[in-house]
Amino acid sequence: MNNHLRGLFITAVMVLVMIFTLTGNGLTAEMIKLGVAGAHSGDLASYGIPSVKAAKLVVEDINAKGGILGKKVEILAEDDVCKPEVATNTATKLLSQGVNVVMGHICSGATKAALGIYKDSKIICMSPSATNPALTQSGDYPNFYRTIASDDAQARLEVDFAINVLKFKKIAVLHDKGDYGKGLAEYAKAFIEKNDKAEVVLYEGVTPGAVDYSAVVQKIKRSDADAVIFGGYHPEASKIVMQMRKKKMKTIFISDDGVKDDTFIKVAQKYAEGVYATGPKDTSKNPLAIAANEAHKKEFGAEPGAFFLNAYAATQALLNAIEKAGSTEYEAVSKALRTEYVETPLGKIRFDDRGDAIGVGFSIYQVQNGVYVELK
Amino acid sequence: MEYFLELFLGGLTRGSIYALIALGYTMVYGIIELINFAHGEIYMIGAFTALIVASVLTLFGLNQIAILVLASITAVIYSAAYGFTVEKIAYKPLRHAQRLSPLISAIGMSIFLQNYVLLAQTSDFLPFPSLIPDFEFWEAYSHIIGSAELVILITTTIVMILLTFLIKFTKIGKAMRATAQDRNMAMLVGVNVNQVISMTFIIGSALAAVGGVLIASHIGMINFYIGFIAGIKAFTAAVLGGIGSIPGAVLGSLVLGLTESFATGYVSSDYEDVFAFALLVLILIFRPAGILGRSTTQKV
């Protein structure tokens, strides 16, 4: 009797479960599921939370206009605490919930760990903040896109500018031995070496905070370089530039966004004139960026956090591609991402074959009459 | 050859700046056996004072040389006052304490002065006007050594000569040497030891201020942290030359400056500090008291 009842009970539960899951599927088929993954708690939460807010704002906006392809968009936010070992679970959980596309993850390491899982399930993943160059350049992850320039983008731009625009043949590459400066300098050196139009005549690290740099400056002079590409921050950059100019050297100085700082001009004064530096593209005058920031202030009562605009653009790009593709199917959405331009707060963007956004990233600035001017 | 000369003169300039600071370390050590870690901060305060004075005087439209001289004099007086006060506050009450106590007090003073300037001024780098003009007659050689570097070399040489004269031939110099040899004995024969110690701090601080003004106007920028790095290097130079010995401090500074310059010029600036400190280790292995240091038995 007991056994019989238990059997019946189990069958009933199973039937119920099946009914619910079936109806569940039936209901959610009408929704487009946007996964938002990243650090939503822990010490790096300040990088991840703004992306959730950005996604919410975009989705509210789109749902208010009737959704995409007649369907409402639903956000599934999952935390990965920026840890690779957690990110694989996050990805699996999102997949089990049936996401169509994922906006995230935030940190490069976590993104890389999750990407393999998305790739096997043919899910597109777009990060607003993962800058590790290999994510796109290795070609391992055709399902990966990003709306931020990779770490080597500045170095690539600097080298390209020096060789192709300024037509320089001899380039000295210096850095301040720090993670940021040395990383950039290494990329710059590699790009110049790959290019047969120019050569690296000097590659050195300087000691930050040293009393003076006269020996290094003499060395630059002796190397007969046309230009110096410097990876590092403004205090060292201004010392080097000033000592070069005082030695009557006209060597062009090209640097990075660590130098694209007004303090550099304030300190180096007249010697700063003519210095080139790369910096993030100016989006402050973009009406969509202004609108997005305003919407954030209205909804959350605060200034947006890190990568907010990148996440805003990523959400827009993903949803736009689904709309243009007419489905959430992997091949069609990928094609739409690569071919269809979309207006975002970062400007008008689409993606190249590797998944990097075209139209996002850095510009060259030059000090002209005491201010940095963006060169078009 | 020209390259060698450029590196040589560059190293000499850097060494001269180290020497101006190292002298303060070595004089204080010679007399009260204290490593005055706040000394680098006095150099920084000298540079800041000069910047403030120079900015104000520029408003009055004085000419450059007048500004340089007035700013330097103010910086020297102000820094000397700081050196005097630091000694009275942080070291004098600890004169008869264990040797470790004044050392900790010195480190505390260094941190205090750094943060005081950080709060009172700013944490940013500030532009420092090139107070040293580009001399026209020197224009032809300015690619080898600039006017500013030339002024640094000449000023340092003059200061060294004056200091030597002071110590060798004046009464206070004699009192300083006596105190350095044996403080108690000097006291017994009527030397006012407290006054001598104060004077040592004042002279050391004044020298550091001269260094601060010269290097700041040469490299064109200062912040609250410059004293720390310069201080560490100058201290190294003083140890290299034999701490407590005045010619040793000068020699050690020049050796350190030249080593750094040549290491950068002929090897790589990546290894600038490696060479400097490898040299220090080598010299201390063969001459534990430094190049010109006298190895005395420790008084217990």
C-alpha cells in the first residue's frame, strides 16, 4: 500500500515538474534573454555594477518601445566576482536558464574562463571592459566581441601614427619599468619590429623618480631616433621632454594616456608643445552619451560608474544585431554585428572579424598652444 | 669621445647634487652618530621655499638672476631654520637615549615633514621655473653640458671650498672637529657642544637647500616626495665614501653619480640602480668603512 502510494506520489511530482517546465519554456519563448555577467559583488563590484545598470536602462527603453521582434527583453544578471573559477559556473547557470546572448564578463580572466563554455553552446558574448589583447587576437573565440579597446590598442595607434603618418624610420622606445608603461612599450616594440618600414633603435626602462635623466637623454640623442615612444606617466615624461628640449633636441615625443593629462602641460609648460599622446576618444559631446548619463542620474540618483557607456553601447549593439538579424540564431547575429552599424554613446560602431569594435578606442592628441587637441 | 664627455659631465652634475645632500648626512653622523633621515625632506623644503619665493618675486617683475639669488637665500635660511628646529624637537631630547631611539625619531620626522608639505601644499607635481638662465656665451657648448648643469657644478665646487675652509680654519670648524673626535672631552675643554651640534644641522640643511634649489630649477618640477629618493641616494653616497668623512661624502657622491651615468650610457638604464648598489656592496666588502672612512673601534 505504502509503496503504491509512494510510486503514485513520485509520478505526480514528475508530471507536475514536466508541466511546469513545459509551460515555463512556452512562456519564456516569448522573451529575449540577455545575460549580464560580471563582478556584482566583492571588491571589484564597482566595475560590474555599472554594466547591470546600463543594461537595465537600455532594456527599459527598448521594452517601452515594444521590445525587439515583438518580444520583450529580459535581463538575467549573474555574479562572477571577477574570478575565473566562479565565471565558469556563472556561464553554465546562464546557459541552463536559456540565455540568447551575454553582455559581460567584466574582468579579462573571468571572461576568458567563461568564453569556452559559451563557444561550445554557440552563445555570443560581448564584454564592455575585458581589455586583454589575446581575447580577440588569438582567434580562439569567434563568439567574443567587446566595446572597449584592447590593451595594445594605444601602442598600435602610436606606432601606426609614427610610421605611417609621421613617416619615421628610427624609433626609440622607453618605459618607466611599471606594469602599465612597460606593457605598452613591449607592444609598441613588437609592432615596430613586425613593420619593416621602421626599426627600434633604443629600448630602455628608466627609473621613476630619478634625480635627472640626462644620461638617457644623451643616449636617445646618440641613437639618432626620429621619435621617442614612451610608456608611462607624466612626471617622468615631462622630465625627459624638458631635458631633451633643453639639449636642443627636436626628437618627437609620443606617449600614452598616462601622459594625456593636464598636469603634464602644467609642469612641462612651453616644452610640452608639440608632444603627441593617445587618449580615449572624446565622447563628452556625443548626444547619446549625454542622454545615457542623464538617464542614469535620473534613475539611480548618481553619476555613472566605470565602463557604464561601454556597457550601454554593448547592450545596444547586441539587441540591435538581434533585431537586424531577425532572430537570435548565432550565425545571423554574428553577421549582423559585423556588418550593421549601430548608434551608441561611444559613436557609430560595428565589429571587425576578430570582434573588436571599429570606431571605439583611442585618438591621437597633440599639445597645441597649451592644450591637448584631438587630431582627426 | 663627445658622448663620453657628455656622460661624464652629466654624471658629475648628478654627483654634485648628491654631494650637497650627502654632506648633511655625513656631518651629522660625524658629530652625533645619528643618521638624520629627515635630511632629504629639508632638501625638498628648500626647493618648495624657493618656488614660493620665486613665484612671488616674479609678480614684482624682478630680473631672473635677482630672483635666483633671493630665492636661494630665502630657501637656505628657511631650511636652516627647519634643520635647527628638527634637531631641537626630535633629536636633542633623545641625546642620551639608546642609539635606536633618535633613529626612529628621524624616520618619524621624515614622514611628518613629507605629509606636512603634502597637506600644506599639494600632492601634484608643480612646475618649477628655470631660474638659471641660458648663458649666451655658453651656447656653443650647451649640447654637451647645459648652462644649468654648469651652474650646478660651479656652485657645488664653490660651496665645497667654503665648507672646507670653514671646517679647517675657523673656530666653529675646530669646535666641530673636536666634538666629532670626542664629545665629552670637547665639553671638558669648554666647547659648547649643543651650539656645535645646532650649527652642524644648520650648515647641513643650508647645503641641502642649495641642492634643492639647483636641481629643481634644472629639472623643472617638484613634489613632496622628491626628498625621499634624493635622500636615499645621497645617504648611499655618504656610506660609499665613508660616513662621517666630509671628503668621503663628496667622493662617494661623485663616484655614485658617474657610475649611474655610465651604466645608463653604456649598458642600460634598466640597470642604473643595479650598478650603483653593486658598486656599494663591492666597496663595502673590501673597505667596510667606505672609501675614505676610518674604521674605528665601536665605543660601547
